[in-house]
Amino acid sequence: MIRVGYPAVYSSELLRDFPEDVELIPLPDGLDHTVEIDVWIPNPYPTRAIPVWPHLRGVKLVLSLMAGRSGFRDGWAARNDLQRTRGA
């Protein structure tokens, strides 16, 4: 089973088409404990997403619809390699 963390402000209606073997984990803006997930869909506002990042463990993939990487570069540099997906 894949565990996908997403912003708790998103309506569950937006996520209804995920397969049954995906466990959806809502992540509130004020997350104050460690959460183990495989995939993270961050809040599109970096000021809301970056504070959540230190509480996440096991993240293998980040799915973001944001253009560019500069909003996350400072918060991720120590733990990750940021990749551009242009042309993917």
C-alpha cells in the first residue's frame, strides 16, 4: 500500500479517484508530529508547505503542480535532489 500525504484543506472529493490500495493521509498546516508517507502532495503555497516538510519521513516522491523549484529549494537542499520534469 502506498501512503499519500496531502493538504488537509483539500476536499476529499478531489481525491476520490485514487485506487483503493492508496492510503490517503490528510496533513494539517500546523502538523506537529512525525508522519510516515511515501508520496507527498504539498500545499501549493510554499509558506504553508515548507513547515510541514520536517515532520515527514519516508517521502520518495513529491507531486507538485507548482511551476519552478525555487520556493522549496532552501527547505529541501539537505535531504533531496530537486529535479525538473520538463519534457517528462
